[in-house]
Amino acid sequence: QVQLVESGGGLVQAGGSLRLSCAASGSTFRLQVVGWYRQAPGKQRELVAVISSGALTNYADSVKGRFTISRDNAKNTVYLQMNSLKPEDTAVYYCNGVPAQSRYWGQGTQVTVSS
């Protein structure tokens, strides 16, 4: 069974950067498509970045050009580099497979961008 633990969130000013990490247990991690999701207060959870087992990536239009997803299979970790952050990026960020599986949702990591 895979467990996912997110970290790296925090409070940052608009225009700043953060790097999130998603550490996974389980030997099948490197075979999986992984995504970063976010949920802002009062809004539905949305998928913002995806990376395949072969490191192909895709992004939501709202973050394209600002966020970069990457993975290190040797460390069983997926990263989300977030640059040029905006107040509307404020949310709890989660990682999960794509499609997401309910059993893999973790606590997430809070990202707050001040204006």
C-alpha cells in the first residue's frame, strides 16, 4: 500500500516561490502517474499538475509557466516548484495518483500567498 506525505508549504508574499515535496512509501510508486491537487477555501479540489512514470508533464492553465512538477524515483518523491506565486494560489496542496484514489489522500500542506 502506498502512503503519501506532503510537505514544504508555508506563507510567502506574492511573487515568491515555494517547493513542495510528496514522499511516497511503496515500491510501485515509480510506476504511477502522480498529480498535485489543491483545494482553496470554499472551492472544490482541483488537479494542477501531473507527471507520468516517464516524466511527461501536464499543467492546469492557471499554473502553466509558473509551476513545475518533477519526480525522483530513487527517492520515491514528487516535487512541485511554484514560482511567481499569486494570492489565488492560496490553498491546501495534496498529491495523489491520477485518477485520485480516496485511500491515498494525506493531510496536505498549506500554501498561503499574501498580497
